[in-house]
Amino acid sequence: MIRGAVLGSPISHSLSPVLHSAAYEFLQIDGEYRAIDVQAGTLAAFFADNREKFDYFSLTMPLKEEVLALAIAMDSHTQLIQSANTLVKKKGVWSLSSTDGSGLVAALDNAGVASIDSVLVLGAGATARAVTGALDDRVSHLHVLGRSTVRQAALEAAVTHAEFAYLRWTLDIDFSQYDLVVNTTPAGAADLLEESVQPGITATLFDVIYKPWPTELAQRWSDCGGTVINGLELLLYQGIDQLEIVLGEPIDRLALAHHLRPLLLKAAR
């Protein structure tokens, strides 16, 4: 029996239980997975009380940075980006990693978005660092649009190959200079940027939000002729990556994604 849970707050909207439970059934695994509301500042206490009851945890906001304070080993990539969404126990030992970046790359590959030179990331939080870290060696230019400079140093540290620029938040953005725009901000935060989206836009928008959908930004992007990738694709592939870590063996990713995608789309309605 595998026991897992997604932790965060608020958590009632999460479709991770749908994804993992359906994956167990498809892979013929005996397991249970649920959503647990864990508020900021309470993760350490929750983990101390529950570490023996579970085999892994998926982490969402606001815990992707807080979890780093736990005395748990992490891989070098997670150390670099200072963001983690996966907490796994193997032979009684817990470890930290992040599948947000690998999930985004897999979703881009599945969507056929292959030629990317310049990227703009909206938001400067934990997910933004995972995105920049994953795209660092795949693109030439990585720009981040943030509301303050508090996280600028952490983002700069996550980028070691691409040309990096940290931009202060503004509603007047020239999206035409980018091949890919990734929105990592909370629901509604980027809606005012829709006025900067012009007809004939050629860049791809990857909006990590999947509920409510479409976001105002995604709708405007689509109306102007641009390609939009739903945040469900990130949820899907980062979840599959988590399961591979938990099981310690490769999964038929294509077959599992094909099975899970319609279930997630139905649940998101």
C-alpha cells in the first residue's frame, strides 16, 4: 500500500487526488492519496506528526519554500532552485526534489513547442524558480517579471547559462519579443496584463493555472491568435514524474498521460 497526499493551503481545488488515484488504478497499484490543508508555518509540525503514516507528499503553495527548512536531503537541482514539490520516503529515509521544471519541459515537448530562444516568466516565486531552472540550458534569454526585488537574487542563482534579466512589474509589456511566456502567478494576478496582448501574437503562453479556466490572460491570448497551454498539462507531467520517483522505476508516460488527461479535463470543469 502506497500512501500519499498533496499539502498546501488552500487545497480544496487541487486535482492531484484525481491524478494520483487514477494513476494507481491504471498502473494496478494499491494506494491511497488525499488532499490535506497545511497552512504556512505549520509544515514542520505536520511532518513530525505524519512522517511515519505516509510514503510521499506533493507540495503546493505556500509550502514549496517552507519545506526547505526541514532537515531533509535534497538533490543538487533542488538546492540550486530553492524550490521543492516532492517529498518522498525510501527505506525510511526522506528526500526532497522538484518535478515542476521537468513537468513543464515535458508539457512543452508534448505540445510541440521546440524552438525557444527567449522566455518571459510572470511571477518570482517558487514555481518561477523551477521554471527558470528547467529552461536555463534550453534557451538564450530568460526574463522574469516580478513585483519586488525580494526574490531577485534567488532567481539569478537558479540561472547559470542563459542571459538573465529581472524586470519590475508593469502593465505595459511587449510580449512580441518573446517565444514563450510562462505565467506562474496566483489566479487573477496577471489578468491586467491582457491589455498588452496584441492581435497576431506569435508567442506561446503556458499558464500554470488550471482552475478557473480560462484565465482572462489566456482567453485574450487565444483570441489574439496565440497558442495557449493549459496548466493541467503541468499538473499532469509533474505528477507522472513524482510517481516515477515514488515507484523507483520508469512508467509508460505516453500511455499514462493519454489515460489521465481526459479525467483531469473532466474534473476541472
